[in-house]
Amino acid sequence: MVLVRDFGGVAIGIAAIAGLLALLYADVVRDMAIQWWDDPNYSHGFLIPLFSAYVVWERREHLRALPPAGSPWGLGLLAGAMSLLVLGVIGGENFLMRSSLIVAIAGLVLFHRGRPTLAAIAFPILFLFFMVPLPAIAFNAIAFPLQGLAAKNATWTIEQLGMPVLRDGNVIHLSQISLGVTEACSGIRSLVSLLALAVVWAYLTLPGALSMAVLVLASVPITILANAARIVLTALIGQWFGVEYAQGFFHAFSGWLIFIVAFLCLLAVHALLSLGRSLRQPATGPA
């Protein structure tokens, strides 16, 4: 009877905290979901919490076996989360408000279940940061250099093909077409999506931290090269067939096509890492 009463008290406490968090973060989550829907740069945000939930569900037996050892340090994390939320509201900074939700989740886990459980699900919790759109200043600081790099790489490639080309900043001039490398063509959308995909793939399939880091880092040059290839292909289509063929459906389709090619390159890197690991392992057999 005492155990039932204790469980009921814990359940009421958890429900109360969950209800409070729902009230605090309802508008934050709603606005973030709206941005996922409206901004193609962050449309992957819908998938991030689903994957994190899947990882937690996959570990459910292991988590059940862990002894509940709630830690008061969880209250410190919760206090930090509330501080970020307040600062975000006062400063009108969405990134702080949205990030505070992830810190609050970690704080709740630490407070109710303790360090072993938090360590066991640290990856799916940290992975949630991929769903949080970057602050505008950080986004522009990444996108603008990528625009220039994409324009330079595309111009160099076109020159190697023997075609006359002139680059003026982020604008590529050919004899029949001028192509502006805008923010949408910077490759940041593919970079964020492929980076998240590389993290997932590395976590699920690679055992060592070094191999995981190599695969994740490889997504950066792969995305840069793939995006330059897309710009070159768009420029050549416009040069040979007319600007109307380089826009509209082809422009959207080429984005998906190049992303698939980039993903295949990522799989090739993964295969090389797996092959290298198998070659390093000593052969075993009957004596």
C-alpha cells in the first residue's frame, strides 16, 4: 500500500511538471514547427524528434534495467533552462527559447532518473539540437562564405571544361546566361540535412568515435562539391538550352538529385571506413 501511494505521488509530480513544461513551451514548439513548415532550410526538423524518440524506444529494456537514482543536479539544469527561456523571451531570441526546452528535458531526466539514465540517452537528447533553427546571424555567417565558395568552385570547373566564364562576386557570367549564386544556392540546406544524416548513420553503424567523426566531417566537403556540381549543371543547361530550362522544375529536381549523389558519396566513405576496420582486425581461425 505504501508503494502504491509512493508511486501515485511520483506520477502526480511528473504529470504536474510535464503540464507546466507544456504550458511554458507550447508557443515555442508551435512557432518552431511553423518555421519547419515554411522554411525549406529546416524542413528536416520534423524528423529529428522522431529519430530521438526511436532511439529511446529502442533502448527501453536497457533503460528499465537501470536503477532510478534521481539527482538534485537536475534542478540546476532545470534552473538553467528556465534562465535561457527568460533571456530568450526578454531578448526576443528564438534560439535560446527553443534550446532551453532541450536543456529542460535533460534536467528532468537527471532529476528523476539520475546520471546513468541521462548518459544512456545523451545522444538522442543532444541530437534534438538539429531541430532548432540557427540564429539569423549564425546562419548568415555560414551561408555567405558558402555562397562565395560555391561560385568560385563552379567558375573553376566551368573554366576546366573550356568554356569562357567570368565571375563577379557571386554572379557567374557565361556568353548566354548570368547565374547568381543566392543564399538558396549556398548549399547550407544540404549541409545541415546531410550533416544530420551523417550523425545518424555514424551512430547506428560505426563502433568507434574516430570512425564516426570521420564520417560526419566528410559530409562537409561532400556537400560543398555536390553543390558546386549543381551550379555547374544549372549553368550548362542554361547556356545550351536557355534560361527557362535551368529554372523551375529542373532547379528543384537538381537539388534532390545532387543530394542523393551526396548521400551516395557518404555511403562510399562509410564503406571505406568499414573496409579499413575489417582489414585492421586480426584474422582468426582454428589453430
